[in-house]
Amino acid sequence: MARKLRILMICMGNICRSPTMEGVMRARLQHYGLDALVEVDSAGTHDYHVGRAPDPRSVAAAAGRGYDLSALRARQVTAADFSRFDYLLAADCDNLANLERVRGGRGVAPQLLLSILGQQAEVPDPYYGGPQGFEQVLDLVEEACDAWCRHLQQSL
């Protein structure tokens, strides 16, 4: 069997948006029958929360929609990720710029998660807001992950 396609989901600290992105993508890949062909991970561009579980508000919002983030732990993006992963999907432009600095012109070029929807929109950081921010993140991430899965179905 060929090597699995690998996707890395990225935000700043890997405790809100990117674990949500990972959890939703895992579930959507299973829904589309792609889970045996694609693996997903998440990371942050900063080391603020390495080893920590996702933010409890992210866990609760995700659980409300049937996604389990409880086993995930934060890690920081490494230079090796640009050769290990086929897609590096950033939540926002600031983290996209941080990824380009780490990449240094080598490996896979990162892109925005929402670029699959034909827009340069960002997944907003819900960390300093209320519960509705975590729901908005889920809305955007679900739409984008469905679009990525349809894209992968056509390309695999």
C-alpha cells in the first residue's frame, strides 16, 4: 500500500483552532471513506502550550458536535514537517507568515485552510472571546474540511 497522504493543521498555540481542525478533519475523512488513505496531525507555530490538552472551551464546543479532542496534545511545528506532510493548512495569515519563515523555501508551501473555499479568509482566534467564537470556528472548519475531503476524493 502506498504511503498515506499527510495533512498538518496549524494555528498559533495548538490548543484552540488547530486541534479543532484536526478533530473535524479526522471525522470528515471517516465520513468520506478517506480515513485509511489520509492521516492528520496539528501543531502550533509557537511553543506556548507544548504538551497541553486543547482549551476546554474547544473541547466542549467540539464535543457538542460529536468531535473528540481529548487525546490531542499541543506541539510546535518543526522544519521537518515541511517534508513529512503533503498539506500544511494554517488557520490565519499571521501563522501562514510564521510557517513561511520556518519553511525557509524548503518543502511543501503552507496555505490557508479556508483557501479551498476560494477565499483568503481566516479562521478567527476564539481564545479571548466567548462561546460563540468557538462555534464560529467549528462552522468555518466544518465547511472547509468538507471541501478538502471532496478535493481529496477527486485527487486520490
